[in-house]
Amino acid sequence: MNDLSGEFVESFARGLRVIECFGADAQKLTLTDVANRTGFSRAAARRLLRTLQTLGYADTDGKHFRLTPRILDLGFSYIASLGFANQARPFLEDVTARLNESCSLAVLDSSDIVYVARSAAPHRIMSVALAVGTRLPANATSMGQVLLAHQPELWLRDYLANARLEARTRFSIVDRADLRRRLADVQRQGYALVDQELEEGLKSLAVPVFRADGSICAALNISAQTNRFSDSRMISELLPTLQTAAAKIGETQT
């Protein structure tokens, strides 16, 4: 931040903080709510909310503020810039057609994964609805563990030292040494198999998607109910199809 202090626009950053304080658990917020969540004064929060309202990114009923659908333009601008998300979709759909299981593609954003493409099976297996743009903690997800396992060592050290490891279930790995060992196993074996670490009753198998230069660009996964697949069955019956799809997606990247 110090190196960029002359180029850092504080007001823009504050506006983004206001946007980020809305979410699934905070779809409508009062002015006081926004001030409390951001740490800004009520006057500053009001100015920022009114600016977002004027630009069409927020609306109010006089008491509560909420984001408008136009805010999606910001996220979809990013998705559109990821050409491989559109290129990958047919391969995800092929995996779903072959295995009758949901298939997803995600990238790493700090300590979270972000879904950039998804092909859903007819049967729903998660309590949380997943869609493009969904964020989940990397430590508790198969795609997150794959993405973390293939990061540069210095980046990974910083992550393990500073990231908040979220416990989504009693099976989630929140001990940093345990996570380090898991990531070493994931890198060695070439896939991550997560058993009820994100949601009880759910298993997930993920593999890396590599660019032509060998760097990781995304992770691809399949999720299934624990009562339908043992670990050995997931690896023997699902892993080859997933690896083939990941290799084909990687071939589209430069």
C-alpha cells in the first residue's frame, strides 16, 4: 500500500467497502447498519450510498438500502474477461452428462474460491444453491485445496500464517499444520478428495487445470452424496473423466 500511496484513490476504495458489506445475510441495510459494518461515519456512509444510488447500483425504500441487479455487471465483467470460463462450459456439461453429477470450475481469490462455471445435475445435493460468483472458503473445499496446493511456496506460507481457516463442519481442517500436510498430499497425488469438510453428507473430488506453461489457472470438481460413493469408488469411477475434462480445458489456455 505504501508503494502505491500516490496512486491509491481512497474514496473509490470506500465505495467498494460499502458494496462488500451487503450479502446473503444482509440484503437490506439501514444507513446505520452500513456505517457500523464499514466503520465509516453516518455522513460518509450516506454520501457513498447516495452515489451508488445515483449510478444505479443501489436503491432505497427510504429506510433500507439494497443493491440493484446492475451490480452484477461488475462481476460479469470479470467472468467475461475469463475466456476460458465459456470455453470450459461444454466440457463441464459433458462430465455431467457422462457421470450424472454436478461439475464446477473455480478460481482462487485470496482465501476463497469463486465459481466461474457450473453444470448442475438434475438432483440437488447441497443445501446451499451454487451459481457462478458463489464464494466458498478454500480450506474446506476440494477445489480450494487443489488451488492452494499448487501456489508458490512463499504465497502458501503467507496464506497458512495469516488466513482465517473457516470451519464449515466438524470435519473441516482448521489446524494449519494439518492443512499443510493435506496440501502436500494433494500436490503429490494430483487431486483432492474432501469428505464432509464443506457440508455434512457431501463429498467432493477436484483436479487442477493447468495452462500450457504448467501454471495452475483453475480447479474442476464433482460433488456427490456420501451415501452414494465410497472414496475408492469416486477415485476409480469419477476421477478419470474429471482428469480428461481438466486436460481438455487446459489445452484451450495459453
